[in-house]
Amino acid sequence: MKYIIVLSDGMAGNPLDALGGKTTMEAANTPMMDELSKESEIGMVSMVPDGMAPGSDTANLAVMGYDPKVYYTGRSPLEALSIGVDMEGTDVSFRCNFVTLTEEEHAYEERTIIDHSSDEISTEEAVILLKALEDGLVQKGLAKDSDGFYAGTSYRHLLVQKNGEVTELTPPHDILEKQIGNYLPKDDILRNMMIASYEILNHHPINEARREKGLHPANSAWFWGAGKKPSLTSFEKRTGKKGVMVSAVDLLKGIAVGAGLKCVIVEGANGGLHTNYEGKARAALDALTKAGYDFAYIHIEAPDEMGHQGSMEDKITAIENIDRKVVKIVVEELRSIGEDFRLLILPDHPTPVEVRTHTGEAVPYLLYDSRIQEDGEEAYNERTAKNTKRKWPDGYKLMGHLLQEELC
């Protein structure tokens, strides 16, 4: 028996007038998922515990079967695991995003975030900017010798402070199109580093070249997601299953490292709309059918990114790509070789295009077992899932349901 999760990050949303009252999931053409839904268990699951922020960090921990209230220590430390940062118990890690701020205002505090990803800046460009940022902050006397900047993927990077303090910070994707003054860190060191980052980055040659191409400049750093070193129990010890993680996102890779899953790197997988969907599907299948793994977690970031961008059309395209280029390939391959499998498809949280950030509502899930023909639904989406009245209030328990065993 093989077990697969296809995690369509941020896929759920709300009914939209522009779609005649449908959600992007309902509007998307998803024949494979709709075929599966007729023979699957469909329902709703809450992946974000009450009182916790609706982030991909807390939600994906829950999807993996880890209670966020027990295991969550912050988002950035999970990403530090992926990058290979050897954190001490007193270290504090911060996400260091490259964002795009407006340029017309005189004061930094008066500027507005217009893009949390700087047009999904390439990792190659970002690495150069990160080095310029670190050097510039050192020259200005704002970065301590013990501070460390670490490159991640695209716009997502890290700052690790020795003997740092965990402080409450605002994710940039939560305040798109808002003036930043009320959301800057209260910590003077972090605040001054962000102000200086604009001076260092705004007219860097990389950003001038991006402007010439009609792309948003990565003209400021934004710190958030602070936390200390995490400690996850082994997934294999908890479940008896040997697993792999297929993701382009450092957060998911970090969860995998902490849980002892093998991270599979797929060429061309970038966390964006034009990621290598088929490559992710093939990598998971190779792990399951050739390398002897029992469990594969396929994470696709694209619907979430398109939700943050507020692009209804692109979010629909991302969902359709997942259906055609991931789910269809996985299902047809496993069926063709006669392999029994259980497949769980779900988002971690909604990212509605009209609000352009995460929300904490329950999400629809589809659980298919190749051995069983359930009395399912005509399609897989938020409406049909809600109509089943089937609900998992503690989302982290759904993993045990997928594996058909109770996890400790």
C-alpha cells in the first residue's frame, strides 16, 4: 500500500461574483479530481487551530500529523532546517523576504507594499541582493558580527541572530496595498535594518535591470516569522512509513528535514505558477515505485502565490495544472501497475483572491482509496465538501485517518 498527499497550497477560496458565485475550485476544469470524488470520501478539515495564525507553517505541520500547538516554534526556524542552518537553542531565526515598496513617499514608514515576492524574483538575482544587503548593513553598523544571512529560494531568505529575542512581526502578504508604518517591528534593530535595506537595495544594478524589463524591484527586506529551534519527532517512528517530500519551498523542506523525510529536489520546481508540475509527480512516483518509499507528500505552492497576487485567472490555471499534471499522472501510473494506494488531496488553508492573504477557515479534502468505491460526490470543491457535513475539527488527526492507524 502506498500513501500520497497532494497539498495544493491555498487552493480554497470564497464564491466570486466574477465567476457567477463559484469559487476558483468550482470554476476550474478538474476532470481527474472530479472523477475521483465520485468514489472518495469528501469532507472539511480545520488545519489551523483556534488562536493560531493561518500560516502554511502551522497548517502543513497539521497536515503532516503534528499538532501545531505542541510542535510549532515559528516559521523561519523550519526553513532554517531546510537551508541547513545549525541553530543553537538561544538563536532566533527570522524570515527575510524581498518585497517591493512604493517609491514616491519621502519617509520609509509612508511607503506601501505592492508585491510580497517582487514578481517572484529569481533565486540567482536574490542571492546577489542578499549579499549586498548583508555587506551594506555591516558597513552601516546595523548588523552584528554574529548575525547570519542565509539564501533560500526566490524571495524567501533568512536572518539568524545569536541570543536573539522572538518578537511578534507581520507577514508582508497580510498587508498588501497597505501603508507599512503601523506594521514595522517595534524592535529598533530590526526596524533600522529594514529602513536601511531600502537605501541599499532600491537602486542596486539588479533592480535597475528589473525595472527595465518591466519587473518589480526587490527594494526592501521584510523580517517576520521569528522563532527558535524546532524539534519534531520522526515521521517514520510515529507511523512506520518511510516517506519523501517533493516541494520547492524551504518551509516544507524544513518540515521534512525535522520529521526525517527525504527531500527530493526537482529541476524547474520554483514555487510559482510555471513550476515543474510533471517533474514533481514523476519524482514522487519514482520514490514510491522504484525506491521503496511508502509515503509521498507532493506540495504545490502555485495556487497560494496566485491568491496572494489576487489573480483569479491564474489561480484557476494553477488548480487545473495540478489536476492534469500531478493528480492525473500519479493516479494513472499507480493504477497501471496495479499498486494499491490511498490518496489525500487538500489545501492547507484558503488564500482567497479577493483578500490576497491566508484565512483560517476549514478546507475541503478528498480521500481516495484504490481498493474501495465510496459513495462520493459529483465534484471536489468547497460546496460539495460542506454539504457532506463530514468535519475534522482537529486537522492533525487526518494523517492517522489516511494511514488507517491512530498516531501517538
